[in-house]
Amino acid sequence: MPPQSAPFPPAFIPGKTDALIVVDVQNDFLPDGALPVPKGHTIVPVINRLAHLPFGLIVTSQDWHPSDHISFKTNHQNGLWPPHCVADTCGADFPKNLHLPEHALHLFKGTQSDQDSYSAFGTQTKAGLLLDAVLKQHGITRVFVCGLALEYCVQATAMDAQKAGYTTVLLTDATQGLEANPSPALTACQAKGILLYSGLQLHTSC
Ligand code: VGL
Ligand code: ZN
């Protein structure tokens, strides 16, 4: 096994047709942020290591909301969330200690006041290309999903990926949820045929 693939057993070793999807690892979802995910910061070093593996493609999704976004309870009776990830604010930025390669592609969602998407399959590049099209363009057949928050954007992304026909692996050591107990979300994912891989934490100390 080549050394850079050490965290994965043979069946999960990433290669050219595999994408890493890093969902919403943004300051506002870290413990000091506007919509804090407890322990959200703990996945950053795990993702930094993943980003060195030979994935065919690394993509990020970012919540990128206008300040009058429909999901904000300050603006709308039906809004569920405190204002978070307002476009071009520091809350919407990546954490400073997240290190992704230059070639990673960055996609954005919830950019219109009246639209929201938990799933990264609702993201677009700055040029307006949807995630599914980006994956197809790169010949991706399998996706590894990680990020924040497990029960919302990560679960929705994994389920959309599986539905769209990608073999889908949820990296359980590289996600954190709003809830203390991840089991309901993980069980719901497994019920849809999403694979869970949980061997990463063992490999983050070196
Ligand atoms: C998210 C709530 C609102 C997430 C985004 O990234 O999980 N959750 N917007
Ligand atoms: Zn949001």
C-alpha cells in the first residue's frame, strides 16, 4: 500500500475516480461561531490529512447566505437558524487551520435570499456549475463525504450522492453533529445504502 493511502483499507483507498466532498467547514459552524457545532473544530486536522490523499477531486461546499436569508429566524417566522455564514464575512470563511490544496474546487449554496439547500448537491461554482456536473466532468464515481453538521448538510449531501448513483462513503471521524448522539443520522444513512467508514481517528497523530 503506498504510504499516502495508509488511513484506508484496500477497498477504500482513494484514487482518480474518487472525490472528497468537504461540507460546510466554516467558522460559524465551529464552537465559537454563530451556529456552533459542538466539537466541530476536532475534524479540521482529520480533513487536513485526508486532503493529502490522491483523490481525483476535492470539493468544498460553503453556506453563503445574504443577510436577509430565508433560513434566518431574525428575518422570517419560519426561519430555523440564527444568522450564519453571511457571504464575505469571517463566519463564512474556512477556519485558518484548514489546509486544502490549491486545486480544490469551491462551491456555494443558499446564495439567494429565498432559497436554501442543506445538500452540497445544491451548490454551484462561481461560474454556475452544479456539483453533480462538476463530479461528472471529472469522471467521479465514488464520493467520500465529511464536514458539518452531520444531521443536516452532511446527511443531506450523502443521501443526494447515493440517490444520484455515486458510491457514497460517509467518513464518520471527519464529521460532527449538532446532537450529542450521532446514531440516528448514521443509521438513516446506512438504511439508504451509504457506507460508513470510521478508521481515520487512529491515524491522525502522525
Ligand atoms: C447547516 C443549518 C443551516 C449545515 C447549514 O451546514 O449543516 N445547518 N445551515
Ligand atoms: Zn445555512
